[in-house]
Amino acid sequence: MKWVFTYLKPLWSRITVGISIKTVGTLAELMIPYLLSHILENVIVTNDINRIAFCGGLMAVCAVIACLGNIIANRMAAKTTMLFATRMRRELFSKTLHLSARSTDSFTIPSLESRITSDTYNVQNFIGMIQRMGIRAPILLLGGTAITLVLDWKLALVMIATMPLIFVVVYSVSRKGVPLYTKVQQSVDGMVRVVREDAQGIRVIKALSKINYENARYDRANLELKKNETKAGIIMGIANPVMTLLMNTGIVAVVAVSAHFVARDQSSTTSVLAFMQYFTLISMAMMALSRMFVMYTKCAASAKRIYQVMEQENELKLCPDDGKGDTSLHISFENVSFSYLGKKNNLSDITFSLKRGQTLGIIGATGSGKSTILRLLMRFYDVDSGVIRINGKDVRSYTPEELTAMFGVVFQNDFLYADSIEENIRFGREISRENIVEATKIAQAYDFISSFSDALDYRVSAGGTNLSGGQRQRVLISRAIAGSPEILVLDDSSSALDYKTDANLRRALSVALPHSTIITVAQRVSSVKNCDLILVIENGVIIGSGKHEELMGNCAAYKEISDSQMGGAFLD
């Protein structure tokens, strides 16, 4: 929890002013029962109208100060909490974007989503409550207790006797809260995951008539969340009823004792009246503190989950280059091996090289390791052994900014967001409209974009659901080449294109980007047939390497793929 207050430090002057106003308002509220007792016992008996009016006016002033003080302080607390939460969410989101691929895999996307949303909301609620009630409740509790000791110490001791029991209950219950609410948030992760998956796959779900199946899957996640929330609610809900019971027991004891004292002229009815009002204020303060303890347990559990992300170290450290690379090569893999889980290699002894402007095709069965080669090249993960070099330098010696600036990339499951086609292609970069138009022509997207009434201003829905599969891929390819990348990576990015469009795309790329090294991962031989180097991957190992004609003669797996797809013939 300590790290949370680092976000409050820049707001400390504002918080101090709010606390001061809240303190003044609460102290004014504490004076009202005392003034009432004084009026009833000492002022009314004088029949002095002016004195009565003066004391009544003081009560009214205290009531106004208390009301305005609480309103102003609460508004300031709301503003402070909003600024705090905005900064925390922004930095958490930024940290999430900067996490390494391995860290993202470890946390999982649904968990990161719930940490940015529901966990930050829990922390925000507690920070808001601590500013509103965290000042008022202790002042009412301590101030009310002090005044009751002055009014009648014997009655005050009867009330104070119940407080240790209350604190024991609150402490015992709050200790169980953090692990309970941690489980609740983990259940939220599970539910978010199901919702996310179903939202992305809604068309497939409907096409396969699996709505009932997905409803059942959601119900399981929802019931798990319900079970954990119910358990946490039952245990944390013990605090309020037990506190109410103890406070009411204290009130009954005070009434009984005060009746005895009044009957023996050892106390006055006006003092008892003021005492009961203070006891009510103290009861309210205790109840507020109990709610704060419940909120604290939620906040502590959520803060811990947020802290885990914020403090996650990036294992991809900047390393010095060994100076052994061949600068005449643009890209080189030297005996690269890698495993995602550290048990079985996903890639083993991968070695190849490309000169600037050459093209590489990678083909193989699903799960063979094709995309893993790309992830290592772009340093989403670090190799377990071997070296990957770009321009003769170890990729680990480049800063993330230097490395990513070299690439234009289209992944298998890339995304489009709800904006115009132009903005989806520009993607926040300083690229002119003319360059965007040129990129769409190279990507074979210009004709279908021009057919829209709004052309480049055509509004794309989230995920590009109002575009066909082939249209989405061509917009994504336009985005990748719009920045004239040094290395263009196309990861199964033309699977939805017909053979003619795919062939036109490959020809256009070779003309438009003659000095860019192009890497194409594909399932279709036609997409890699004309590459300068083709790698055939099977179970993370290169089983064939060379040009198309060479592989047709010396790689049985490649020839089998080629013959099965096109009968050995290709559309040029």
C-alpha cells in the first residue's frame, strides 16, 4: 500500500487544504451537542432572550460551518481522487504496454484488463473514502470521547468499555479480507477472459450454434465469482452487525447507568441528552471506520495486484554488442535456440542470413515455430542460445526505440480500431495523406477504398468487422508499408487474399521497396515462391533451405506442400 501514496505526493498541498477544511467542519459539528446542553442547563433558566438568541446563533453558525466544510472538503476530495486515479491508471496502462511478451504471457491479458479497471476502481474508492471519512470519523470518535469524559466521566467509561471489543472484531475480520478479495479479483480475471473471448469470437459462436455452450461457460465463471464474492461478503459482513450490537449494548448500558445517576441527583438530564447525542456521533464514526476497514481490505488486495505489474522488471536488458557481426549482412540468425517455458525447445539451431533488399519466405505446419522466429527477431523474447543480428549488431544491443523503428509488421491476429481508414493506416505517425494513398496502392487496397463514398475517411468499426477479411489484411499491409520500413514482416498476412491479388501484391512490394528486406510467413507456397531464401520449418528445426527450385528437388516436405496446394503449378 505504501507505493499508492507516492501518487498522492504531488497533490499533497490540495489534500492538506481539504483536510484542514474537513477538520474545521467536524470540530464545528462536535460543538453543537455541547452548546445545546449548555443552553438547556445554563441559558434558558436565565430567561435572557438575547443570551438565548446568541447561543442559538452560535449553534446555527456551527451547523453552517459543519455543512459547508463537509461539502467543500468532499468536493476537493473528489477532485483529488480523480486526479490520483487518472495518473495511476495512465501509468499502469503505460506499464502494461511496456511489459515484455513473457511478462504479458505470465499476467495474461484478461488479468491486466481487470487490474486496469476494477482494481484501480477499488483503490480509487478507498482513497476517496479516506479523505472524506478518514478525517471526520477519528475526530468525531476521539473528540466525542474527550467531551463525554468532561461532561460525565463515569458514563463515558461505560461507553469506552465497549470500544476494545469493537476494535478486536474489526481487526480480526479485516485480516481475512485481503486474501478473500484477492480471490475475488482472480475470479474477475476469469470472467473477463470469457467475455473477451466471446466478444472476439461472436460470429464463430453464432455460426457454429454454440450460444448455449458459451452461456454455460460464462455461467461457470460467473458462479465462481459469485461463490468467492459471497464468501468474502459473509465474512466481511460480520463486522457491521457485531459493531451495531456492541454499540447498542453500550447505549443500553449508558441509559441504564445514567437513569440511576439522575435518580440519585448525581447527573442532570441535560448532560445525559448531550451525552446521548455524542454517543450517536461516536457510533456513526465507529460504523464509518468499519466500512473503511472493509474498503481497505479490497484496496489492499487490488493495490497488491497493481503493484505486481508496476514493479515487474523487464528481463530484456540492453546488452553490449560483441563486435563479431558481419556488417554486409542485414539480418542473420546464428545457431539460435529458444523455449517459451524453458523445458522443450520451440526452436533449435536456427541459422540463416539475408542481405539488404533480399526476401525471406518461411513455410511450415501450424505450430512449427514460424512466428517464433519473427518474435525473436523483433526481440519480443530473448534467445536462450545463439545470436540474432541486424546490420551486424546483436539485436540485444539496440534500444527498443531503435529496434522497432526498423520494422513494418502485419501479424496473424492484428487489429483495427474504431476510426477512419486513414487513421488506421497512419497509426499516430507523421505520415502524409499522399504517402498513405501510395501505400494503399502498393497493398492493393486503393480500389476497394475508393469505392467507399468516404474513401480514406470511411469509418472502420472496432476490429474492422465492417470490412471483409481480405480488405482488413490489405489495410493492415498498407499500415505496415506506409512508414517505408527497413524490414517488412508479413506474418500470414495474405491468407484471405485471392491468388491474383496476392501475386500483384508481391510484385508491387518488390518494385516499391527495393531496399527493404521482406520476410513473409505463409501457409501457401505461392506466397513465398519468388523469395530469395525459403526456410521450411518443422518442429522448430529448419528441414529445408534455399530457393523454390532447389527445395522442389531436395526437400520432400516442401514439394509435398507445393503439389498438394497447386499440383506443382503457380499463378504468376
